Amino acid sequence: MVTPKDSLIPGYLELHQQGELRKRAEEAVRRLADCAICAQICKVNRLEGELGVCRTGRLAVVASYGPHYGEEDVLVGTGGSGTVFFSNCNLACVFCQNYDISAYGSGYEVTSQELADMMLQLQAKGCHNINLVSPSHVVPQILEALVIAADQGLRLPLVYNTGGYDALPTLKLLDGIVDIYMPDLKFGSDETGQRFSNAPGYSTAAQAAIKEMHRQVGNLVTDQRGIAQRGLILRHLVMPGRLADTRGIMEFISREISPDTYVNVMGQYRPAYLAHQFPELSRPLRLSEYLEAVNIARDAGLHRLAD
């Protein structure tokens, strides 16, 4: 990995000093009135309490927050990744292992001040970053909180930990603000994304989003401790019987993003939530399938694979 001598200063601090961060936050909030914040493009007025696919109105809903040690090593280090889990995902994955959060909306609404306080508490606990999980539908709320947190001393890198179904205009608002993008590229076709995640055009949207993310932050860079400071981390959950999807995804990453992309080929699939209603998803992933997926990634020319 490329390793700078010193930790990088998060980009949002410079934008905050220029007043640009506040402008972006205000613009993002205005867009809630005709919501196209994520790739679902529901066009509801969330400022007036109308709900779209994400079932989230004016305020973000948080399920939990705290230091997390189950993420990639480059995020965890010794202090953990400072994770904020947002409820009401903009995807409806039938196999979701966190369906109590994503589908059932477990959690509580938070104001921008409360969300900023969470970020600052995670920093005070010694976390290495602020890890925003399922943030795609609450970008305006995140930006509002970030203005407050930056005012009050936040200085950690921001991790945008997403299912990949992101809208390009929203990502452009985040240019220079997000330090580390961590999308999950789930499916190799739009048809599969619609069937398993209620996400029209998923593959097309996710590939375009990942290209934009990489344009903004480039390949992953770590500091002297091996802790991620800036760049793209790409995840792919290998699913049973879908190695053809994996092959297409790995070839896309190597060919259209970069062979130096840091990739986590994830082998922890197990049937959860509604997966048993889909015969092809109703069994765990076999070890042989996972090992083949890793070989597929290597054959595609990808060499920075997470341990």
C-alpha cells in the first residue's frame, strides 16, 4: 500500500474553513423537498414528512454507534472504526443480515446536533475514523451534523460505507468531504439487483457511482500505522451459485477502476431474512465457492485483497 509519512488532514476541514461545507449542507437539505438523494429517486418531499423507499423523513434514524472492530484491518487499527449505523436502508436486500435495522427501522431519530455529538464521542474514544454505515439516503443530515462537528473539533477521516446504490449528483456534493469510500458492489446485472434488492438499474448505477468515488479519492492510501486515510475500499459479497457475477465484477474493477483497488472478497453469506423464499439463495456459501471467488479476483489482475 502507498503510505504517506504523516496522516492526511480530512478534506472537509478545509471546505469548512472556506464556508463551502455549510453551503453543501444547505443545498443537500433543499434537495429533500423533491428527493433524489439516492438512486431510488423517489421524488417525495421529505421536508414535509413524505416517505419514499428509505422510509426516512427530515431526520436521520440511528440504530447504534460505537467503536467497531469487525471491519477491515485498515479501518480498525487499535482504536476501532467509529461506526454509526443508520436505519432504513435505501436497498431492500432479501438476504440482509441486519434486517431489523434495514427493513424494520430499529433505531431513533436524531437531530444534527445529536449526530454531531456521536461523531465527537467516537473521536474521544480513540477511533481512527467516522464510519457512516448505510448513509446513501441521509447525506443531507450527515452534512448538517458535520458542519457542527467540524466547528467543535472533529478531525477524523470520514468513511462512506454504502451498498453502492448512490446517485451521482449527491456524490458530487460529497467531493472533497468524504475521505474513504467503501461501496459494496453486490450484483453483476440490473436484473439481479431488481430481483434481490428492489433496486432498479442497480449494476448500472453502482458502477457509475464507484467510478465517481474513485475519481474523487483514488486508490487507498494508509499512514505509517497501516490505517486508511484516503481512497477507495471495494467490497463484494460472494453469493451461492453466482460466481459469474463475481467474475464480471472483478473484471470491471480491474479494467475500469484500477488493478490497484483494495478489494474485500467477502465469504460470510448465509441465508437470512427472506432468503429462504429464493431457492438459489437458501443455502450458505460453500468454502470452495469463496476460494474460487478469490482466484477470480486474482486472475482479473487485482492484487490488493483484504486478508
